[in-house]
Amino acid sequence: MASRSARNRTLLALAGLVLLGGGLLVLFAGLDLYRRRDLVPPTGWPLTTRHDVLLGSADRVRWSGQGWWWWAAVIAALVLVAALALWWLLAQLGRRRPGALSVGGTPPQEGVELRDHALSDAIATEAGALPGVEHAAVRITGRPARTRTHVRLTLTPDGAPGATLGALCEGPLRTARRSTGRPDMPTVVRLQVARHTPHRVE
């Protein structure tokens, strides 16, 4: 199954190709290249010379006769599409996940990679099985050469933070460093205690 980053790159590439193709078609019409270079425009393309317009007089009259609600709906839809596109772009720019990690130390073994999701899931599974841990969540950020592991542990009400932190370092984190061949994996650990309902005594 394709990863999320691969899907995002594919969608960005397709969107870029569509925008590039549309821009070239408009540019060819503006420079009158269809006539000067004997080029054949796509079938049904309205802009073939510099004097062509996208909407003719009949179309402009027909669309201008629509009620105000129709134009308000069109503007709202366009604003929503623009906002979603901007949110998606900012999400891609703010993405700081390594994707694939080389395995085997320095120098790494050629062709051997480990997905960051697989490593974070393995650490979370092992950390969640530690005594006094109710839930564990792990996220790996940074570049492949300089990663940082973020661990968030939710302790049971009777869990001991010091003992749990020691078990985390000696267990899941040590296993991750040994399996990836990375002795220097900076890690940020956040501990929180699960809420518990007080018992009612009658």
C-alpha cells in the first residue's frame, strides 16, 4: 500500500502538471503561437488567438442574470476550495517526518530501510506493555539523518514515573537503538497520569 507521503507527492505532481498545461495553453494563445507555428489546439479549447475570450457575450449575459444567492454560493465554494488547498500546502510544508530510516549504523547498510511509522509503532507497543503504563504514543520527527523520538506515556494512577522512565530507557528505547544501529537517538518523553474516578464509600 502506498504511503501517505507517496500519495501526497503524486497528487502534487498531478496538480502541477494540470496547472502547467493550462498555463501553457493560455500562453500559446496570448503569444498567437497557434497561428504563427501552425499548432493545433486541443479540441474545444476556446482560447486560440490573443483576441479570444473565455466567456462570450451570450454567456456573460446569461450568467449576469443569475440571482445574488447563486453568486454567493459560487464565491463561498471558491473560498472553501482555496482554503483547503492552502491548508494542504501548509501541511506539506510543515511536515517534518523522516519517512524512511537507514538501518545498520554508520555507514548504513545499503538498501536496508525502516519506515518511521513501523519504528514508532514498535516502540509504542513495547512501551505500552511496561508496568504502570496505560497508554503509549510515539512520534518520530526530523530528517532521516537527524531524527528525534517523541514519547508520550499515560501512567496508571498508581504508576511510578521514575521507575517507568528507567524501564522505558532500558527497554523499548534501547531495543530501538540496537535494532537500527543508532546509538544516538535524541528522545523527548512526556509523562501524564490517567484520570481515575474516585471510589464512593457508603
